[in-house]
Amino acid sequence: MMDHLSGPAPRAGDNSPTYNADGEGGGGSGTRGSRGPSPDQRQGGRGRHEINLDTILPAAEEGDPRAQHTLGICYNSGISVERDPVTAFQWFRRAADQGYPKAEHDVGICYFTGTGTAKDDSQAFTYHCRAAAHGDPGGNFDTAVCYARGIGTDQDYQLAQQHYERAAMQGHPKAQADVGACYYGGVGTQKDPEKAYYWYRQAAENGVARAQHDVAVCLYTGIGVARNTAEAVEWHKKAAAQGYGPAMSDLAVLVARARAAQAAQATEGAEPDADAGAAAK
């Protein structure tokens, strides 16, 4: 399977939590640029190593949709064959037209990015919807992105939220982060801080850096969860370790505040503040 559209979540002028100048929850920022196709790392755990085309090609020519999809991946990524996006698209399309969900999703990506075929947002939306209807998590995610951004269809945040949640329930990490943003900001659904935190946490535990940052802010400000500065700092560190800029900035702010508070307490002879100590470590 190819990569997702990676379009921005419907964050309502961005409703991901972050710190404002006063350290309270506020509006976040950031978008994710669209990316081109890449090989499906889950497809038998192949990665980029060579594939025996003597086995795959006859099956694909005989109409096996999984073989056709695999052959499309080979041509798309130059695995065991010279890279040829046009031929890749043709094999993806043959598998998709038999209702193979991963291929339907990949055809949608090809149309969206103009890879191996003319760019066509309407067709991209159509094939993502088909993949979603057949239960593909990536299809649900990119259908949500299409509705959120008005790609090939009218913008509809309610339908976007529904598809984000379907993909999230299928274990799609970015969809988990995005449906958390929907619940946080009331985008396409009612605001629900507890559900927002739940989905942010799911995405964070699946390694999504921006969700790790969102979890940290929720924990620091008490949004949808009891305040816990020490745990918030740990999640900021995880996001910062992935190079996520907002987490790096917020972590620096928290550490500076904590050290200033500790210095003031030492001067005044007051008892150490637990929150300041956690952040300063």
C-alpha cells in the first residue's frame, strides 16, 4: 500500500492544544504536506528487498488482485524491476477494479499526486471512498482528509470526523490523533475533552509525535485528564526526541520556568514545588 495523503486534520483554526504565553491551553498550528507513494511495509514484511517476479507476474496476469497490487508496488518502488509509475498505476487499477481495498486506496493516491496518471481529485476521492467502504484504514483516513480539505468533494467536517474515527478504531495512528483534535475543538462533533485525550493518548502510544505533544499539554493543563506535570514532561521529551518543534519549544519553556521557580523558592526558603521539580529534571 502506498502512503497516505497526509493532509491536515480538521483542527478548526487549529484546535490542537498547546501553550499560549500564559502557559494555558490554546490553539495549535501545523500542517502535514502531501507525500507521494511509497511501498507497503506491511505487505508480507517485505520492505524493499527483491521479489520473485516469476511467481508474481503469472498470477497477476491471470487476474489475482493481490498479485496485481504487489506488482504495482514493485513497479512503483523499483523493487526487482525498473521503476515505472505508469505501469504501477495500471496494475493498481486492475486490482482496484476487482474491489481489492489496498489497491483502491493506492489508485486514489495516484490520482491525488498525479503519479502514473493525470492528477484528478475527483477520482482520488472516489477511490478512497471505495477503499473505505471495503474497510481499508488508509481509505477511511484519506476519505476523511478529502472531506476535511474539500478535495474532490464538498468540505464536510462531520463526515470527516466520522471517517477519522472509523480509521482510528481500526488502529490508524494519524487518524487517532486527528479524531482527538476533532473532539478537542468540536470539529464535526461535540467537544469532548475526555475523548480527545483518549484518542491523543492512543496515537501518542503509537508513536505520533504531535499526539505525544498534545497528550503532554492535556496533562499539564488538565484537559480531559487530571493534571500531572511529571508525566506531561515525559511526553514532551518523547515528542521532542522525534524532532517535533512545538514539543521542543514547550519543553524548553517548562524547564526554564521550573528552574526560575526553584531559584525563587530557594531564595525565599520555601518548600520545593513538586511541579517545578518535575519539569526541571
